[in-house]
Amino acid sequence: MIPLGKTLLIGTASSLLGAVCLDYVLSKHYFKIETIREDTNREQVMKTYASLKIPSLNMQEVSLNDKLENVSMLDRFESKYGEEIMLMDHYRTSISIPKSGESMSQLNSTEMAQSFYSSPLFGLEKMILARIEPTFGNLENSKIEKMNFDIGENVSIFHVIEKKDDEILLRTPWGSLSWMKVVRKSDSEYELNFGSGILTKGHLGSKPMFKVLIPFHAIYSRYLLAFTKRGIAINKKL
């Protein structure tokens, strides 16, 4: 007879393995979410700049020239705001939006953010955050779906700090960043990018327990992007 402790250990390990396998099948093959990077530390951010031959992360020495335009808002956050990013991730997927008559398909960062923050999955996060942290506002989907997500606007505890037609960066008082970028790949195909960053001196970055939760954060992020893609498809009647 197998001891109870060993039985529980085997059962837990089997459940975790099953969950990992299911997540892999669903996120990679069903939802087609591609992992670009996970748990990227500050050294990787430095390498990004080095690969572009940018001599320094000091914004007094580096102007926003053509090289920096090829770097995402999330990648250049450190150089612009002078705050160190401890962890960074980036996920990507694609969506096809057919032409409407003679008009080209259209998709921008505002629509992506509207879909992201009004998704059922983020709805659960909103409810939890509302209980443990004073919110900035705009919790109802009816309001979120009408937002422009201009600089200075808020949704839940997320505050828009940068915005372009194809890209948006938000920040929370906990020292975390959320980033979205829409890339047109062809007349009808778009690439949806979502990433997050944890600041070294932020509330989350200072908690050792957060590192234990990183694998769950990665899974959650992938499904947030999957739900965002699904929401866009519904809104576009695809």
C-alpha cells in the first residue's frame, strides 16, 4: 500500500503536469499564442539596446531617433523614466480582419485595449482589485468600451502613461506595467502583442512571494491575450 503522503505527492505532480500540457495545447495550438520572452531580466533589456547599437540607456545621451522607434514602449521604459525593470514578458498572436468592400481593414491600440480590459477574464481581476486596492475608475464594460485610452485616462488601477495609434503603455501603483501593440502585417492580417513589466522598486517587485507566482502570471497573461483576440473577433463580427 502506497503511503498517503506519497500518494498526495504523486497526485499533485500528475495534476501539475496535466495542467502544463493542457495549457501548452490550448495556448499554443488552439489560441495560437506565441511566447516571445518570459521572465526577461534587466540584462536582456540592455542587450536589446546593445543589438541596436544604442550607446547608453541614459536619455540625456540618447535621442528618440529611428533606432529607438523600433524599440517598444516597454523596452525603452527604463531609459525614459529612469526606473529599473526586474521582470518582463511578451506574447504575440495574429488575427485576420477581412476588407469591408473597398475599405482596408482597421485595427488600432484603442480597440485592442477596449477588448483587453472588457474581457471576461480581466473582469475577474477587476473584481479582485476593487476589493484590495482603491481603483482609479472605469470598472464597467459599458464605460471601458467607449474609452479612447488617451494619456492620463484610467481603467481599474491601470493608468495610461503613453499612447500611439498602434501602441499603448499603462502603469499601476503597484509598480507594474502593461503594454499592447498592434502591427499590421498585410491588408487583412494584424499582429497583437501584449507584455508586462515589474519594476524592481515597486510594490510587487519587492515581494519575494511574487517570484513564486511568475509561472501563473505567465499562464494568465497568455489567456488574457487569447480573450482579447476573441473579443476583437466578436466586435468585428468575424
